[in-house]
Amino acid sequence: MKLDWLFKNVTVVDGSGGPQYRADVAVYQDRIVDIAPTIAQQAQQVIDGTGRVLSPGFIDVHTHDDINVIRMPEYLPKISQGITTVIVGNCGISAATASIKGHVPDPMNLLGGSEHFIYPTVNAYADAVASARPSVNVGTLIGHTALRNNHMSSLFRTATKGEIAAMREQLCLALSQGALGLSTGLAYASAFHSSTEEVMALAEELSGTGAIYTTHLRSEFEPVLEALDEAFRIGRHGNVPVVVSHHKCAGAKNWGRTRETLPFFDEMRQRQEIACDCYPYSASSSTLDIGQVTDEFDIVITWSEPHPDQAGRTLQQIAAGWQTSLQDAAKRLMPAGAIYYNMDEQDVRRVLRYPVSMIGSDGLPNDPMPHPRLWGAFPRVLGHYCRDEQLFPLATAVHKMTGLSAARFNLSQRGLVKVGYYADLVMFDPQTIRDVATFTAPQQPAAGIDAVMVNGVMSYSGERKITGRAGRFLRRQS
């Protein structure tokens, strides 16, 4: 047998969190078939990786790429930073199983217009991914808000018994077709009015399936401990692992409170399976929300339907120009998107360093001026926080992006450089890898990524070119 690819003399950081080592790594078809100090076997393509790290492809556990992986299958923002798998359907919003009748409710409009919500089942969504052949693998959660929108006449109340039963039935079907779990976005107005019991009833469908529960908490501001407690209670009720999405302590009055939230994680982890994801920035990004409008920190408008000319300006500048209050200016701009400079850097570092935190970009691909995390989150962890700030060793950083994520989301035979595993691989220069995307120029590929392989197909090169599209739809393994 002639190998397809042979990586020679690489430093393997295998995704397990264990020590790095020098080796040759062989790939045949879509699998890693050999790892040894020296492999003499012939190969169609040989890559000399001297001075380079070979790691598993990065798994972006928190994305809103549901529709973009189909519409823009080359998907440069993700493949260019070494991401080989994206998890979609986060924060209660998913394209899979959503049926839109008319207006797209906030925040589902982050994914696109009503014409893009054409996947009433997970199978329909999986078929669309397979037809598009994106450059990255795709796994989906099912959004609670999507389910509510399908079965409720109004999103601004809790669901009735009949509506909950209909949502459960649809969730059960989605899980049987390979959905990874359920996500909620309880902070958003379209889900905020749902009771804890409503979500608990849905969580019961997850029990014993190998699925997970991920949640954009009901509050990331002052009531963050109460919101965490609610999330953990839902997990215990459904006997299901909990992932807290983009864990943060938002708002100036809340800064420093990871000193309280992370010990609460520690305490609850003695009783149940809990993890979180985070992104390596102290600014967040979402739709413009009146509830988050404040003069305590800068808010930059990224898009506005009624006033597109105001994109790129701060809400304070816009309000001053219009000679009105921040709240009134926000109402005039909506629907709109915003970047909120609402976090403390030390809180960001504590969450990044926390043992069970995974990395997720949470990028918004449809923003005309997206948060730089869309293009730069993973290289920023490796370059800025790992190499420059020495927040953690390289093996730990890679583990948070690969092995830990694959295990948490039940992605079979991915997330490790291991014989028999799928050949999702990234080769990078540990000395030069860095995020290039900035808040003023966010749409820029990272530096220091030499090669990205997906399912054994070389998909991205150091010349910043897409060279292959071999992504697959990943179904949950029970």
C-alpha cells in the first residue's frame, strides 16, 4: 500500500493534553494509519514538518455557521484558522428543524433571512451539508428557540403542556437523526419567558442518549450565579451533561466575579458533568439588545437595517449626533448588531485557564463588520495567550480545542492524532502563529498556519488558498 500523505519530522501535539513528541505521521484515504519515529513507506505526497507542530484539526464548539457552511462552502474564516469541525445550532437557534412563517425572530435572524430556513428535519439539513461539500465538518445542536418558534403563537410567554409535548416530539426525532443535543438562549427575549420547567421537560428527552445540553445562560450579568444554578438544575433533572456557552461575567458591576462562578463550577462538578466554552476576547458580539444598553462600556454598532450608514460607530457617537438618549438611539437602529466591550481581561484569562473550558469562536458570519473572533479565535489562543502570555502550555491549549471538545460533544474518532482516527490535522508554526484579524479590519486570515487537512484531504495551504472541500455532516454516536 502506498500512503497518500506522509508528514515527516513533525512535533506531534496529539490533543490528549499529554506531552508533545517528534514523529512521522502517515495518512491513507481518510484515516491516520501510522505514527512512528521514522516511517520509510512510500507516499504520494511527503511534507517535511521540521520545526512545525502537527495537531488534530481544531473543533469550534460554539458557532452560528448553520447556513453559511451551505451558502459559502469554502468557508475561509474557519478553515484558515485550522478549524476542521464546527458545531452549529448554539444559543437556542438552529437552522436544522426550524420552520419560519414570515418574520424571522431575533436572534434567529443572526443566521439569515426566512428564505434560508428550509431544513425541517436534521436529515434535510444533513443532506444540504452533504450536497454543499463544505471545507469543514458540521455537527448540529437543536435550538430551543427554533422549537418554540415552530410550535408557539407567541414567544413572549412560557409554553403550554401541548406546546411542550409538540417540541419534545420534534426534539426526539432530531436526536434519532443524529443531533448532538439541545441548546438554549434564555437571555434573549424570544426565550426569556420560558419557565425552567419548560426546559427541564425538553431535557428529559436527552437522558441516556449521549446528547448534551448547552446554554446561553438566562443572565451573564449580576444574576449570573442564579442563572448557572438554573442551568445545572436542568442538567441534573435530565441527567445530561451541561455546557455553559461563552462563559463570562458581563457588565462593569460584574467584573471579577469569575472568582465566584468558577468555584461554583468546581462544587457542582462533584455532582454532575459540567463544562463551558469561551472565546479569547474581552468584547462580545450579538444583536443590539435594549437590555444591554448602558454607558458603562463602549457599544459599537456592526449593522443596522434602518440605518446601515451607522455601522462602525459607537452607540454613544450615534446618540450624540441624533441628540437623543442611548436607549432611544438603540430603538431607532434596531434591528441591528453590536459589539459590547463588556468583560474584564482577568475574567477572560481565568475562564480560558479553567480545566474544563473549551474554545469556541462564537463568530457571526453575516455581520458586515464581524467581531475578529470569526477569523482569529483559535490562533489568538495559541499565539497571544499560550506563547506570548504563557497562560498555559501548548499541549493544554491544543487539548481545549480538540480532544476535550470531541469527547464532550461525542464526536467519534476525532480530536486526537491517533492511529485509526480520521485525518483532521493542522500543521502550524508555534513561533509565528497569531491572529491577524482586528476590530477595525476583522476579515483577515491568521498567520502561521501551514496546512489544514480534513478527512484526509489537504484543504488549506500556507498560501492562504482553499485546496479541497471534504467536510462531512457528523451525527451523534449513541
